[in-house]
Amino acid sequence: MTAFEFISVALSFVIGLGFARLLTAAVAAFRARNRCRLDWLPFAWATLMFLWLIQYWWAIFELNLIIDDWAMWRFIFLLVLALLLFAASALVLPVRPGSEGLYEDFRRNGRWALVVLAVYFFVAVSANWLLFGMSPAAPLNLLTIVLMVPPLVVFTSASRRVQGIATLLNVPLSLFAFVQFSPGLY
């Protein structure tokens, strides 16, 4: 096995845990639908977390073409990114939805996933700069910086309306970024 294969397995393991956590929580919410009021807002953010997990996992394959020499600091940078995505995925939906409703749980606990997601985007800009030599002012990094804004708006806002608008605006922005960040072919 090459160094890249070992590294990609470790990163894929963490990303796989994020997928498992999101899917488990979504199934738990579905099962609790009779005793817990479901809400679109946490599900929208969970779907976006799922999207970012897919994007990161797909982008891992490109690393073999970009990085010739693997060093511990590079691996740690990439592992931190994977761990941040896992943490955001683990926080966004409850494992055991309570009777107060999914939105209430999101307001109390799930919105912290959005802070973690914003940190993920910040670290991604740093990784692009330090690992790949991409200027912080490069268009993809500027797009990544813009992606930090909606999660932070939802986190800081007490207004359900503002949270909903920021989430709805973030969906096409995230889809656009997903396409821009993801290599089409390998």
C-alpha cells in the first residue's frame, strides 16, 4: 500500500462515520415523527452536511495527483478537515429527538454544527493556501469564505425568518460551490 492509500483510508473512515451519524439521526427523526414535530430547517442543514461529506470524500481522490510527498502536517490538516465535517454532521440532528420538536433541538444544540461548518470552511481556505499554494484571494477561496457567512448568520440569529432566508440562500450557493470544488473526472 502506498502512503496515499493509507491516508485516504483514514480520511474515508472519518467521513464514513459522518455519513453514518447523519443517516442514523435522520432515521431516528423519521421514527419519532409521531411524537416529535419535524422541521425543514435542521433537515436542510443535514442535507448540506451530507453534500459537503460527499464533496470532501470525492476530492480526496485528487490528492494522489496533487501531493507527491506526504508529511505528517499535511495529513493532520486533512484529518482536521474530516473531523470538522464529522463533528458538524454529529451535531446537526439529534440521535434521539425529543418531544419538543426538531427545530427546538436545533436551536438549542444543532445550530452549533453551523459554527463547526464555518470553521471547516476557514480551515479549508488555510489548507488550500498551505497545502496547495492557492492564494487566499483566489476565486475558489473567496467562494469558501462566502460559504462561512450563512451558517454564522443562522447560528447568531434569533429570528426564525432570518434563519430560513439564510438557509434558503445557502442551498444554491452550496450547490454551486459543490460543483466548483469537485473534480468532474478522475
